[in-house]
Amino acid sequence: MNDLEEVFKALGDPTRLKILNMLAENGEMCVCKIVDALGMGQPAVSHHMAALRHAGLVLHRKSGQWIHYSLNPEALRNGPMLYIQEIAEQAEKSAAARRTICC
């Protein structure tokens, strides 16, 4: 699976989207706060965080026994956002070309 597929796979899960939204709203968060906010067990949250980390969407740092997470905005900008922008631009070019050559 390529990197972009990993990103979209990670973004395809509703729980992971909630986590990304929490990080966007709150900045860096301890995994313990994410567990509390989601009302899920720590192993389940760790599974989701591992998928987000693997996709490069979040950054992490260890502080004592806890891991703190934050968004990786560069990965979002240069991954799915760039891909979607390129697809939209190609669609616009194709639509314009069809209008000029159509009867």
C-alpha cells in the first residue's frame, strides 16, 4: 500500500476523524485525554493512534509514561489535500476542454 492509500485508509475511520478534529481544536493532547474524550479503552485508542502515526498524520512525543499527540499539518497539506487539489484541477481542465471541442 502506498503512502496516500495509508492516509486515506486512516481518514476513512470515524473514530480517527474524531481524534484529528480533537487535535485540531486542542493542539497537543495526552493520550489519556483522548481516551477520556472518546470513552474508549486505552488499547483501542492506541490502535487508532498507531494507524494515524503510520499514515504520518500525527506527531508524538513521550513524556514520562504518557504519549502526547499533535497534528502533522504538513502531512495533511502535502498528502490528501494536494491530491484532491490536483484531481479537481484536472477535472476543471477536462471540463474546459470538452466545452471547447463539443458541438
